[in-house]
Amino acid sequence: MSSTTQKRARRKNPAERAAEISEAAREIALEQGLSAITLRNVAARVGVASGLVAHYQPNVDGLVAATFSSIVAAEIHEVSGMLAALPGPSERLAFLLETLMEGGRLDVTAVWVEAWTLGRRNEALATCVRGQMDSWQSVLRGVVEDGIAAGQFETEDPGSLAWQILGMIDGLTAQSLVRWGGVSDRGTHLARAVEGMVGAARGSLQPQASGKSVS
Amino acid sequence: MSSTTQKRARRKNPAERAAEISEAAREIALEQGLSAITLRNVAARVGVASGLVAHYQPNVDGLVAATFSSIVAAEIHEVSGMLAALPGPSERLAFLLETLMEGGRLDVTAVWVEAWTLGRRNEALATCVRGQMDSWQSVLRGVVEDGIAAGQFETEDPGSLAWQILGMIDGLTAQSLVRWGGVSDRGTHLARAVEGMVGAARGSLQPQASGKSVS
DNA sequence: TCCATTGTTGATCGTATGATCAACAATGCT
DNA sequence: AGCATTGTTGATCATACGATCAACAATGGA
């Protein structure tokens, strides 16, 4: 009993404790949403008094904003790492569409959607949201520009187009947050639409039904 | 003084009072968001005790859900009324894209986005959200099917396509909630994408730079 | 061993929420 | 005028939030 229920938390150095708190906030956000990030909630998960969380994060709005950035930045970093391993712009764009639409990132999508709303009353969060949107747009724009340089894509304004594609992805994934069924060929439709927008060859961005060809 | 500051609210019949409360909730939602719908907040706007609001709306979740439905249903009704006045499917689809992307409905967009998040913890709201999404999809699907019948559009699955277009619109308008600049030709890009998706002629869905041709 | 440093606690304050309900008062019928 | 009906009040309860801070205790150097 004395080992399972700890009366007082083990004393740790600030960096370690701060990391624990950030990680707890991250988990809470992914499981229950950004608005579940609460002094008491985070404290309970770390196994620590609420005051300690407040000590490391003087205001909760900041913690929420930082947590949002942490989650999204990690995703961007991960995805763009995968992008780098692909041979050319067409493959990268196709991979992007397929990956982001796949449905395995609903938790991150929920965080995005909630951040859009919370940003109205949390200025720090709003700034982070804009920053991360810029990051995503930058990644996507890079792919489009590479495609243009390689002669595979054609568009006048890669930046604007990148925003457009991002918006479409956001809307469609947000939709899947509420309604799973209904849309059958989500990926296919989007790929077709984007092909038209970037002037790529028909089918060049379709998610390849690679690997498993059965059922 | 006795006329400006009323000590006790005028006695009204239930239907009238209920309508007042609904209207107040509607205004609050559009101005401050769905989460600002509060017993005391609504009561203050109506000029009434908080208990009275609770009397008419036994639980707040229900009021939030009803308010969402009211706002969105009104918009759908309004827009589909305008659609009926247009000559053909191409004009209707173009009008839809133009109207919904125009930026004059940011308040409604904010309500949508917040509803997606709040629906996670408000089951009644979640049901309403799904219902209104169905309504929108139904309107859009109707336009697409008409277009197919008229030989102007071509697609295998109008229902799925309608979902797709809706998702794109949602994402792009939500984006404009946070970031105004950045995208120049929002409407044009989207129109081009949709043209590709429905197999319509290039330019047939472009927002006509009608009326004012200067500057 | 003593003690200064510093990580940690938990109570406390002010505020806000939804919900409940006995008391009140306006209304209109008899 | 008297009275039952019913729309309305406002205090109250339980809960949850962010924030603050004096007190506490673990740690490691002197």
C-alpha cells in the first residue's frame, strides 16, 4: 500500500518534471481534447499536486497553446520525414493525401478543430495555430513547387494552391470526426480533385491499391 | 428610472417567452459562440431571472443543440430558396460555391466548427450536427443529380461527391476563420476543383465577375 | 550534523457553471 | 372583491475552474 499509493511525489529536477507535465498535457489533449487540459487534471495524471503544475506553467492558456504546438509539430515533423524518403513530387503529394485522409489521426484532427474554436479566446493558442498552419502550408507548397520544377505539376500560384489543398483536407478529416460512413471514396475523390488543381496527369495521385490486392 | 430599469419582467405567455429565449440563445451563439449559451447569459439578454430560462429549457445541452439546429436550418432554408430561383444545375452549383465561400457567414462557420467539438460531450448536439450535415448534403446532392440528368455533370456517385464538396467548403471556410489572408483565389480554385470532380466544363462554375467590372 | 536550497503540498480565494425550489406576484375568472 | 392559476424570482447547492501562497520536506553541500 505504501508503494502503490504514494503520499508525496518523488522529488525531481525541474527539467524532468516540466517534461512530465508537458507529456501529461499531451496525452490528455489527444484523449479528451484541449479543453480537458486543467491544472487538476494534469496534476492528477502526473501524480502531483495541482499547485505544482501551476508552478511550472504559470497560466493554463500557455500550456494549452504549447501542447497544441507540440502535438502538431510532431506530426508535421514525422510526415515530412516520410516525404523526404519518396522519389518525386507526385509520389510525395499522393502520399500526403493518402496519409492525412487515412483516418488513423482522428485524435490530432480533433485537436485541430478544437484549437480553431479555442483560439478565439486564447490569444497564445491562436498564434500557435497560425504558426502551425503556416508550417503545413510550407511543406505542401514545397512539394508543389518541386512538382512544377520537375514539370509534373502546373499552377500559377503554388502558395495559394497549397492553402487550398490544406483546407480541403482539414474539412474532410473534420467531417470524418463526426460522421464515419457516408463517403466511400474519400481518398479517390480528393486525389482526383487535386490532380485537376495541380494539373497532374489523371490517376497520378490516386492512392495506389498496392500491397494487398484482395478484398 | 422606473421605466428603464424594470424590476420584474413583464408576464408573457409561454410560447412568447420561449421564443424570446430561443432568439436570445441564437444571438449569443452567433456573437460569442455556442459555449457562451449559459443560463445566466441568456437570462440577462432576455432581461429575466436565470431560473426562468431553466424553467423553459430544463437542460442547457438541449438549448445548445436546438440553437445550433435553428441557426443552421435557417441558413439551409435561405440558401436553398435562392437556389430554386436559378435556371439550371450549373448556375446553382456555382452560386452555392460562391455564396458559402464568400466570407459573410463567418459567424455561422464558427458555430459549425464549435459544434463539431462540443458534440463530443453533448450527445443531443451531436445528433443535430449529423442531421444538419445530412440536410446540406441532400441539397447539394440534389443539385448534382439534376446536373447529371441535364447532361451537364458526370459522376458515378452523386451522394459521395456531395459529401466531398461539402467537406472542402467546410475546411476552407473554417480556415478563413483563423486566417484571412494567404489565399487569394479561394473561390476560383475551389470552382476549378469542383469542375474537375463533377466533370463540368472548365469555367462553367467560376464565380462570374458580373456586375461591377471595374477595379 | 546542521542548514540553506528548492521542489512540493494542500488549503484557500474568487469566479463561474447547471440545477433546484419555495416563495412571490400578475392575471383573469367567478 | 375574492381567489385559483401560473408565470416569475432569487437564493441556494454542488461542482469545477485558475490562481495564489504559506508551510512543508527532500536534498546535498559545508
